[in-house]
Amino acid sequence: MSFKSGFVAVVGKPNVGKSTLINALLGKKVSIVSPKAQTTRNNIMGILNNNDYQVVFIDTPGIHKVKNSLDKYMKKSIDTATKDVDLLLYLLDGSKDFQEDDIHMLSKYCEANYPVFAVVNKVDLSTYESLYPRLAKLNEIKGLKDIYAISSLQGKNLDLLLQGILKNMTDTIKYFPDDEITDKPVSFTLAEIIREKMLWMLDEEVPHGVGVMIDSIDDSKKTVIVSATIFCERDGHKNIIIGSKGSMLSKIGTASRLAMEKVLDKPVYLDLFVKVKPNWRDREGAINGLGYVDIE
């Protein structure tokens, strides 16, 4: 088999398992995962390397209604990610009935001549009887290249999905070195680790009102020293993040540090600070690929 490569955009509504799918296909964690919607804010590339192929997956923010500047940025990220790709995977939640706007979006992508796979995730949480009519509905969409029923968590049918992806890879160029699994810098990855831990540990309303900036990384010694600032919108949120006598911030810091040590393969000393910046999500230009800028 000759060498094949290409770019694959992964899109869909919040919380359908886009990041989980990419992490499962790569066998390594490149994108944060949580049970809450809108986990991904930036287009994160995951690079699957093999002697015979290189597939670059683009994990996008979940498709949702635009409410503020952060939402506009996330929507722009989706639009950018879906340009000039070889294949588009549209993920749906197989444990629920598909919404009409999902069918509409799938049809729109197909009408625009995108090569599109409908990927129905979380089939382990469904039954054949409930899943069959949903898949039949997808079969009615004109121009859809293929349909896959998978479970990212259990690895069900991921081999079949990968085979289908490779059939649509037409490039022969190796875009990234073999040892790279993501295009993001270390600072971005560490900031995302902190945000992931907050998504798991904090109340529903708080995590989406926070941003994380890595202030400094000193890896000149055996222990990597990381300094980071968490930005939130309200004093009440700051109190929740810090917790009684600093208990919550300590938990977030410990969980983040342990995850960072796995990524960096070195001991980590983590300094965490919390600052209140009201309405930072409504500030144009407040976000870039490394975290949050123009905050002060």
C-alpha cells in the first residue's frame, strides 16, 4: 500500500463525543473530555501516524447558537476547520433521537459537496430497536458517503471507521514528523488540562465562565515549574473555584499537576492564581490558540 495522508474535520453538537473519538483513534489524549457541553473551544489537531499513513484530525467546538464573542470565535473555528479537508465526520449521539437541525446540517454539508460520513456515537447506550429507525433516517440524506455506528468509549467499529477514512485520503505528503501527535504548543495543552479538571469538579455554570492562561513554564531543572492564572467572571465564581480555605483550588491543582506530569514525563510544581475579569467572553480578540489575551 502506498503512503496516504489527509485532513479530517470532526464536527457535531456539544457533548456528542468528538474529543473522545479523536483520543480513541489516536490511542493518546490530545483533546480534553468532560460530561459538559462546549468543552472544546479551539480547533485541536490530533495526528495519527503510521508507516503507511498520516491522518490529521481536527477537533472542533460543538455547534451551538452564538451568544457572545467566545461563541463567535468558536463558530469561526468550525467554519475554518471544515475548509479544504478531505473528509468531514459529522457526529451524532446514538443514545438519543436525532434532531431536525442535525439532519439539516448534514444535508447542507452534502449539498456543498463535502465528503461526509455520518458517525453515530454512543451506540453502547442504545438498543438495536431504537437505533435502527435513526439510521434509516440518515439513509435518506442525499450525497452522504457512508454511515458508521460506533462507541468511542468501548472501541466498537473504530477499525471499520478508520478503514473508511483511509479510503478517502488521497494525499501522499507527510505533513508532520512521526513523533508529533498534536499541532498545539505545550502551553496550550497545560492550560487545557487545568480547564478540564475544572469542568469535572465545578458547578455547571462556572467552567464555561473561566479561561486559563499559562503565565510561565520553567523546564530548566528536574522539576518543571508552571505558573497559571484562571480568569472568571464573578466574585462568586472565584469563591467557588478557591473553595473553603482553598480546598477546591488545591484539588484542581493536584489533579492538574498529576495530569501534567504524565504529559511532560517529569515532576511538576504548579502555581495557580484566580482573577476576576467580568464579561471577558464578550471582549473581541480575547482568545487565541494559546489561551486568552487582551485580558488586562
